[in-house]
Amino acid sequence: MPANLSLTYKKLLERNKSFALLGSAEAIVNWDMETMMPPKAINLRSEQLALLSEIHHKMSTAPVTGKLLNSMLKHREYESLSEVEKRNVHLMKKNYDEQTKLPSKLVTAIAKQQAISINTWKKAKAQKNFALFKPELEKLVALNKQAADILMKVKQTKTPYDALIDIYEPKMSSQTITKVFVELQQGLEDLLKKIESQKQPDVTILQQPVAAEKQKEIAKLLMQTLGYETPPSPTAGGRLDETEHPFTTGYYDDVRITTHYHTDNFASSVFSVLHETGHALYEQGLPQEWKYRPVGSGCSMGIHESQSRLYENIIGRSREFWTTVFPQMKNSANPSLANLDQEKFLRAVNAVKPSKIRIEADEVTYNLHIIIRFQIENDLFAGKIKVDELPQVWNQKYKDTLGMKIENDSEGVMQDTHWASGLYGYFPTYALGNIYTGQIINSLTKQEPTWRGELETGNLTPVREWLAANVYRYGNLYDPADLVKKATGTPMTVKPYLVYLEEKCGSLYGF
């Protein structure tokens, strides 16, 4: 690379390091709001987050960044750059073009309103009172509609909602998702018809009381098994805390996860810990040499969810995984789970039965929860429904799609934190992640046919190494559709995931 071009590129990377550091600081402040912050601090915290967001936006849109980018792109030697270098420039240019179009006042208003909305959502959910939450949600949706209208033009998407989807799943459109989800839903409904005629396992065994302290010991066991280090390990780059809604946040050497302990449903924490650890391992597995660079980030939330759902479901609900872990779990929870039978446990955690709550849903019906949310978001940002209609629309879709009668809005439209957090366009990535896992496991099995046998002995090395070589090492070098094709050899397709579910459920239910 010519000296003058190299200097310009170096300056861009230095600026991106500042963005990454500030973004990681914002993430920890948000983490504290969900885990450690005293209730009285919410107004102060909303102001802090608004200021951090304003600073981040001003840094991202500084004219010097635009000048450096233009200098790079117009340089006669630009084509001599490597694939990685060009991708870094592309990602910085994409971010710059989008952020410069968003008014600073709008960005800070959204950040402040998110903090207020989350706090109000917590209170409203506890009181089962959507009316309390509605005014703040209306404000947040209105602000995000403004942002979506602006971003639609710069991203050149067909709809405002597509512009929001692109934040989490670049180059993915609602039209493509709708087409994929129609095929997915049909396959799931066909499978559910087969399952409905079979005898259901006893899931009440999962409701035996296990104290939170015992569940914390189980969580430590699971994290250690998967290779996620937490204190007191001197090399720990993570930690586990308790929140209302489990999540993962952080960057490279500081990636934190949370869970929620239900004393009458220990399996809830078991699988949320597996899920969030999958996210954390992906973040921590990104190439260290790309730290602070645009390519040194996760590819998309769909790819992220493929990692979390892989560890939660494909590995975490497998017979092979529990062969060695189950006895250890019983020992960690002793004497709470002394009478728990391993085979009955496996059948219970893999039971397929529609439920009201997404994060408690089985592998098959979980995707229907996501399809419902995607449809509602699509209509909300298309102006087809209003915020005050959300409970009614939600309840009707749950009745029509899952046969569930919603008794109150806390188990209905307020069950998730995403809309209170302003994460519109995020939900479809969960089901896309599931679809990606089908392709990933298909390729993993072809290339490492003994991985399940190794898993049975407690050896996760073949899985870890395959993911590191085929997913982690590419970071954000490619858009998700391209990464899926590179990792699995095929474009996005629903079939492998449906085949996986069919074979697994067929084995469990005997059809």
C-alpha cells in the first residue's frame, strides 16, 4: 500500500478504535442499568446514555471521517487494497453515510427514551398494566419511525422496516424473510400435526424446586463445560449476573451474560445460560488481530443467534451432551435433583407443546413466536396497526397461530424487552439464526462425522474448532448471506433445519 494511502487508512482505523471503545463503554453502562443500578437512578441514567449516544454520534459523523473516507476511495491505488482493508473502508463508509443523515437530536432522543421505556416496561410488566407502558412505547416507536424513514433513503431499502432490519441483518429484506418464513411455517405446522397424535412426555418433572444458589452452581458447570470463563478465574473474560430478561453484551475481552432464576423451573436458567454462552463464545472467538477494526465484529444478529441457538438446542438438548453433564448437574444441585431421571429429563426438555412465552418455547414452536413478532413489526412500521392496538393484534395471532389464549399483557405483548429497548427489526434474526444452524450442523456433520460421539465423552473440541475455522474467523468480513454460503457451501435454505427437526422429533416421539 502506498505510504500516503497507508497513512490515511491508519487514521481511519484509529478513529474506528475510538468508536469501538466508546461503544463498549456504552454497552457496560446499559449492562449496569439492567443488573446493578438502583431504581432511583433511572433519570440520571437516561441522561448519561443520551450524552454518550450524542458523543458517539458526533464522533461517527465528524467531517474528518468523511474526508479520510473520500481520500481513500478516490485514491488511484485503492484497488490495490486487500479484501480485509476494503471491507474495513466499506463498513466505515456505510456507518458514516447512515449516521450523518440522522440528526443528533433524534439520536439522543432515542437513547434517552429507550432508558425510560425499559424502566417503565419493567413496572408495567410487574403490574400487568399495558396502559402504563403504552405512552412511552408510543414515543419510542414514533422516534424510530423517524429514523427508519431517514435510513430507508440512505440504505436504499424498499420500506422503512427494511432499513431497521438491515441494522441487525445487513442486506436482508422483509420480502425475503416473508418468503422464507412462509416455507418455515408450513414445514413446522406439518411437523406439529405428526407430534400432536403422539404421547407427550411428563414436563412437570422440571418444576421441582431448586434454590437460586443451586442453580448458580449448575450455571457455573455449564459455562465451564462450554469453555466460557468467569471469576475467580484469573483469565476470565466474562461474568454471569441475574436480570429480568437474559442477554449478552460486551466486546472481546469483556463479554458478559445474564440469566433469570425461577425456583420452580430450573430448566429455564439452564437453557438461557447455554444460549447466552453461545453468544459470548462467538464474541470472544472473533480474530484478536481484528480487534477495534470494523471487520472485527459479529457479522449479524442472525449469525449471532445461530451460535446461541446451536449451543442451546442442537448441542444443549442433545442426548450426547447430557451423557456426561447430567450426573454433574445433579451433583451441583444436590440434593434438589436427586430423584431426577436422565431419560425423563431429556424427553421433558425436548417436549414439543405450544406455549405463551417465547423464551420458554420448544425448538419447533419457538419459530412461530418469532414469525408472529415479525408480522406485527412489519405492520406496525407500515402504518397498518397502531401501538394501542398491539395487545389485541398480539392476542389474536397467538390464538390463530399457537392456539393460545393470552390472559394478560405481561404474558402477551409485554413479555419481551425488545420493543421497550427499541430493537425493532431484531426479532426475525432469531428464526433466521435457527435456519442457519440447520445448514451449519449439516456441514459440520459432513466434515466432522464423529463430533456427536466426541460430545458424548464431554469433548466439544471438534465443534469449537469447526466454528472457529468456518464462522468466527471471518468476523464481519462478509454480509450474512455470503458468510452462510462460505461456511456451509449453500445459500440460505430452510430445508436442513426442517430435516433436523423432523429427524429429532421422529426419534423422540416415535414416528
